[in-house]
Amino acid sequence: MSQSEQSRQQTEMLELIEEAVELYHSDGLESLVEVFELAENETWTKEEAQEHWQEEGWLMALYQKDVTIAGGDIGFERANTANPQLQTEIDETAQHIFYQAQQINDGLYLHLWQRLDHDVVIAQDARKQFIVWLAIFCWLPPLLIFVYFRQMQGNTITKLSQQLSLVAKAPELHRTVAKSDDPQLLQLCSVINTMLDEITKLHHNIKTMSVGVAHDLKTPLTRVANRLQSMGQDIDDPVQLAVHLEKACEELEKIISTFNNLIRLNSIESGKYQQGFKQIDLSTLLLDLTDSFTPVFEDVEKTLSVSILPNISCYGDADLLAQLVCNLLENALEYTNPRASVWIRLQSHSSGVLLQIGDNGPGIATSDQAHIFERFYRADTSRSSSGNGLGLSIVKAICDIHEARIYLLEDQPGAVFNIEVPTH
């Protein structure tokens, strides 16, 4: 309705101006001003123009080179008469107005202002309000949804921060839990928990290593101190002095062995040996090792059985693989019963090479099996037996650097280790 009414009023205004211009060209200036019910050359004061505007709802002004020669205005802004155009809704007066500036001839200009009809104004105001409310309703739901999710995200981050505060106080007891559908947040929590698991494991290893070092150094150092004290008492007895000196040297060698093994383990785990990896004949390497160990087993009345297929090779470091085998064979020598049987087998496997070293001794208790590759872990909690608990840790580190898999077979009468070594 408003659009049609507005168009009608605008059309009538344009027709009025066209009629006035035609009269001017046909009958002169007097006919033009009569169209607007003005006497010739009648001009209004500002007060008269204001009164006419309030009563009639329109104003006209005829200018001859910017000098008013008929009509008047009440301070409405005028268009550039060199480029006249139709304007609506002039806001400077806070009123709804149609305005037209028309050049009649050189130097003569007609300006006409007309108030919009009341129905048109109401319709325009209603349309504006509708547009405003439509904009509000279009933007409000997305805005509310955005605010909601931002608040939910903020709450989730706050809860995550609180959980991390608890983790900082007790990393072994607490983990992060995200009650959210955001996959990135869930992944973040998973990564944090994995990191915490690794930190907890590392902390446990450090704690175990510290206790292990303390135990393994305390006993030999105490014995060395006792021997030195005894040497002072037997200073005049060369035989006893030599015995004390020999025993003290043996204890010091144990201490040096512990530190050497730690250095060796850290060196292996650093990965520097991988630079020298090459293809090696594993069959020949193991045959040479078993030849040197056979007399040792015979001296303690134990049996070493060898079953090694020829021409089996793998990619790696020969010295490290030799140490791996030596550590396992030395454990078998140390912890098996008298007249025990120990064996070493090498054969091809679906995943590469299978090396097995086992014995029929007492084996390893089920409660200890999960910890045997940890540093300084020893099933003998009293630590009365020889060793420093680093032998199997070195074996595991050598397997890891070769990307080999080592595991203890279950339900065996003794300790049987399978080692799967990739061929390249």
C-alpha cells in the first residue's frame, strides 16, 4: 500500500511541475505562479512560509540566480540547481518530504517541497520497523547460538584448566576428561593424557633408577670401607693386607661396572649406533659366540645346546647384537640350577629372523615378568645376588634400536626369550 501511495503522490508532484513549466513557456511567469495560487512576484517571509507549510503541506520557491522572486522556504536544504534531481524523505527537518528542483531556463529555477501523505508516512515507518525487526530476528538466533557455544567452550576450557591444576599437584593420580563433542578438544585431552602417562613412566623409571643406584652402590662401597678399615688393622700382616686389597678391588670393579652399564645404556638409547648399521651374517656371529661360551657352561656343569641355521643375516650393529646374546647367556649361567640346560636357536621367521635363548631353570615369577626390562629392577628384592639390574634393560634397548621385538614366553619351565629381528 505504501509503495503505491508514494508513487501516486510522486507522480502528481511531477505532473504539477511539468504543467507549471509548460505554462511558463506558453504564457510567461505570471501563469507559472498562478499554478501555485501566488500573485505575481509574491514572496513569503520565513514565518509566512512556515505557516503555509503547516496548513497546506507544500512549499514552492522560484529563484532567479539564487534570488527569490516568488514563494519561499523555511530553510530546507536545496539541491544543486545545475544538477536537479528528485529526492524523498529529507531528514534534516526530521520530516517526510518529497522534493524536486527544476531548471526552467537559464538562471531561473523552480524548487518544490511537499509533505508525504499521512498514510504513506505510517506505511514507511511500519516498513522500517519491519526491516529492523527482521534484521534482529535474522541475526538474533545465530548470535545466541554463537554465545551459547562460546560459553560452553569457555566452561570446557575452565574445567580442563582445573583438571590440569590437579594434575600438576599429583600427575600420577589425575588425568584430563573432556565432556565435549569437539573432536579437536577430545584429541587435545588424549594427547595430554598420553604425555602424562609417559611422564609418569619416566618419573617411575627415575625413581627406580635412583633407588637402584643407591642400593647397588651402598653395598660395595660399604664393603670397600670395611676392607680399608681392616687394612689399617692388619697393616703389619702382608698376607691379610693382600686379601683385603683384592676384595676391595673386586667391589670397586662392581661399582665401575654399574656406571659403565649406565653409560652404555644411555649411549644405545641415544641412537648413535644406527649410523653404523650394515648387513651382517647373524649365523656366523652367533656360532662364534657360542663357541666361546660352551667351555664356560661345561666348567659349571651346565649344557649349552646350539641350533643355528646357516646364511641368516640381518641389518644392524654386530657388537650390539653380540652384547644382547652375551647378556642373556650370562643370565642363564647365573640364575639356572646346577646341571641346567640352556639353548640358543636361530631360524627364519615370517617377520624376519627368530632368535630364541632359553633355559629349563626356575624361570621368572609372574609378578616380576612385567618389570624385567626396567632399569635396576631385580626379582631379588634383597639384592643379595650379584648384578645391577641393567642387563635386561640393555637387551631391551638393543632390541628397540634394531626395531626388534623381544618377549618372554609364557607357561615355560624356565626363562625363554623370543627375539624377532627384521632383516632390513
